[in-house]
Amino acid sequence: MSDTPESQSMEESQEMAIRQVANALHRLNDAVISAVGKGVTVELMRASRYHNEEGGWGDMLVPIIHKNGK
């Protein structure tokens, strides 16, 4: 049996966590579009990386905002 992510089935709680991240990213993208439409540039930068004690990790982001000159 292969140990690739595609071959491993996720638990229901993991699938729900992925859906929460996807929904939050969708809302973030909408907010970025809105901010850009109002004249600012939005850059997302990794501020840190969160590690659990089981080998998992995730990037923590911060927005860098630049006001566009008009």
C-alpha cells in the first residue's frame, strides 16, 4: 500500500478541517478583491509556521498592505 496523501483516506474531522480552511480562504480572497478594488495592494506573507507534535505543520500569514497612489 502506497503512503502518498492520495492513497490515505481522511477522517471526517480532517475533512471538516479542510473545508473550514477552504471556506476561510474563499472569504479571504473576497476580502482581498474588495481591498484591491478600493485602491490598496494586498500581499500575504508567511509570518511563521505552526507545528504540531505529530509532524504536521501549517503556514501562519500576515497581510502587508500598500496604499496605491492615485
